[in-house]
Amino acid sequence: MNTYFIRHTADMDIADDTRRYLWDQRRIAIHFPEDSSGNKDKDSSKLDAESYSGSARKAMRAMAALAQSGGYVCGRYFPPYEDYLVGFVEPKSKIELVEGHWGKKWGLEGRLAVLKTLQLTRVKIVKPADYAVIMVGRPRQGTIMKWPNAGKTIENIVEERRSPPSLSDLSAAQQEIMCSEFMRLPEAAELGLPSLARLLLPVGRTMKDIDIAGLAPDGSRILAQVTYQRIANCQWKLDRLITYRDAGIRHLVFFCGCDSAETRGGVLIFPIQKAFEIFSASPLGKQWLGFAA
């Protein structure tokens, strides 16, 4: 079942008391007042996505899909709430209109606001600092959207599951961090991987084609790419990493979905699943996973 992320932030331009009502009633909402008719005198109450255009249509389609199929939801209600609501929308839920008031952003403070809402069930209040995927993995843009990178994190919170996390539960950003920390373990060196002594850049998308840039204990550079995909489906990623060999980079590592370690074109290809299993069995890995997932 899909997981969604939704924002009820200042850009939504509703009054604080309206946002508090949504929080208290455990509802998620979108506020796109103008339909494709162009009438700006009052908020539209239409519920069909095709009556809207642009981002409003996209948001209405996402809400309609969530209402029909159900799904897990993480909602932000800032201001005034720093915490998040996570919960579940039952399949075949009804999108309901809720009336509130506009905020101050567009100079329409106090005007009647018509919100399209869905009811959350099995709601939990979550501090984002307790779950790294919420802080670093949430979608950066949009009002409501599917959130595949959340993995099973939101579902597990709602269902009150404490099962050990799997590699697939980690977001892409978390997988990159995990691989960088794995290269610090003595077990990694024993398997022929370079030891990561220092990072040169933040882990992630700082460099094109490179997820991890660091130094080995002898000062030689390490460049690594991380992907959950099977190597047969991402040969182009390996080809791009191979080009760094000509720049004199001594250590090139490609973490990916493969059955065993091998070297191609000067790049050490290593199974990301094996890296996860070794890291998660270490004391540091167990502690990190308890926070990350």
C-alpha cells in the first residue's frame, strides 16, 4: 500500500485556528481555491480533479487516489506544530469539504476557505528527530504526493511494528550513508574495500555521478556510487564511475544489487545487501538503524 506525504504549511495560506482544527480532528487537507473556471471570488467546492489545472489538478488526483485505494500518510502542520501526524486513510474514503478561514499570505485573511479533506485513523504523533527518513528523505516540493522513499517506516509506525529494518526500508539517502559508514568497519577492509577515514564532501548528490567522496588512511581518494538497483539495470552508472580511473583515483567502489564482489574496469563492485547485513550486525550499525528506520 502506498505512503503519502502532505504539507499544511504557511504556503497553504489558512488561518492558524483552521490548521489547528485539522490537527485536532486528525484530518489532512488541500486548499486549492480556484478551479479552471477562473472564478477567484470564492473558493471552489468541486471535487473532481479535471475541474482544476496545474498543481491543483495534480494534488486533487493524488488525494482522489489516496481516498480510493487507501494508504499511509505523514502530515506536517507547521506552523504551529513541530511534530508530525502519521496515520492511515481507509480505502474507499470520502473526500469531505471542511470550511475554515484564509491566512495572511495573499491578503485574504478571514475569507471563507473551503478545504478538501480526508480523515486519518490510527494516528500517531511523531517527532521527526526520532526518524531520520522524515528529516532527510521527505519530498521537497508539492502539497501531497506519493512517498516511495519512506519505505516501510510510516507503515511500521502506524501498525506499531518493531520488526528489524531491511535494506529496502532505507531511503536512497540512508543507503548512501549506510555504505559510507560500512567502509569504516574493519570487516569492510577484510573484504578488500578501502577504509574510509575522512569524508571530503557530504554524502549524497554533491558531485555528479558520485555519492561518497572521501580519503583512505594513506590520503588516497575514495569515490563511490550507491544504488539499490541490480547491476544489469544500471550499467551506465558503472560506466560513469569507470571514467574517474583516468583521473588517477585509486579507490573506486560501486555498491549495487549483485550476487558477489568483483572488479571491472578498475572499479570494485560490491553487493549492497551484503554491506547492509554486515553493517546491521555491528554494534554501531544496530544503533544507527534504530534511529534511521
